[in-house]
Amino acid sequence: MQVQKCRFFVLLLPALYLLYGISLALQFGNNADLINTIANSCLLFLATIILTNMARLKNWIDFIWFCVFILYIIILLHLVAYIAV
């Protein structure tokens, strides 16, 4: 039961990604990069909310794998959105 409540801590990962993207956009980019960062972070946050509501975690190993899966999605989006440009 406790793991089911802790699954919502995964929602902090897109927020950390947003802060990271905004800091990069302000240091090295322009307004278009800032808008791109905010749009990508909102997309990640929405996907994370949907996956968090669908997740049925039974033990802490499931929670760890769920966190790794969300990080995997964030890394894939980062590779597609920023390194390809």
C-alpha cells in the first residue's frame, strides 16, 4: 500500500527536467528554445501522469523499475528533441 502512494513522487522527474531545460535555454538559447523546453516538459508531465495513474506497483522493485522507465522516456525525448537539431 505504501508503494502505491510513493508512485506520485515520479511526477517530480518532469519538473526537474523542466528546470534543467529552462536553465539551458536561458544560458545558451533564445525564446524559441525556451518555448520548446516548456512544451516538451508539459508533454512529459502529461505522459507521466497518465502512466502513474495506470501503474499498479506491488513492491519496491516495481517502483524502481517504474522510475527507470520514466527516466528512459525522458532521455529518449531529450535525444530526439535536442541532439538531432
